[in-house]
Amino acid sequence: MNDVTAPGLAEPFLAAAEVAAALLAREEVRVGWDAPSALPRMTIGMLACHLGRQFIRSGQLLSAPATDGADLLGSAREHYRRASWSRPHRSTIRP
């Protein structure tokens, strides 16, 4: 299943994108753009850009052909376990 239009995938993907778009359009985001966010070393604007970019990148990846022998992730937890940027904060990620 590598197509964003695959049965069962399009509806939740678009619903999540709508929620993200509504959050990004909030006045609080615009006003606080340069203020620190809840994440270390990220402003609200940086976090907003990261959130918005996820739907563009996810659509690209889900539409791409599958790669033979790819090391696929089994879960979001596995993604965070592997991510080098999450290592300093591992104590907050449950096993």
C-alpha cells in the first residue's frame, strides 16, 4: 500500500491535514511565530512549519513506489527510537 488513495488511508490522512491546517491558521500561531514553543530549540513558527511540512512529505512518500529491501518502520515508536534528534529526550518516550 504505497498510494495515498489506498482504501482506508485517504480519509484519515485528509482529516488529520484539516486539523493541522486549522491549527496553523490560528491567530495564536501568527502572533507567537517567533516565540519559544513547547519543544526545545524550536520557535512556534518552526514547529508550525514542521507540522505543515509533514503532510506534504507524507503525501510524497506514500505516493512513491515501494523500495525493495527497505527497512520499514513497524510503528511511530520505532521511528522515535531510531531518530537521532530524539535521543536526548528518550526519558520522555515510553518503551
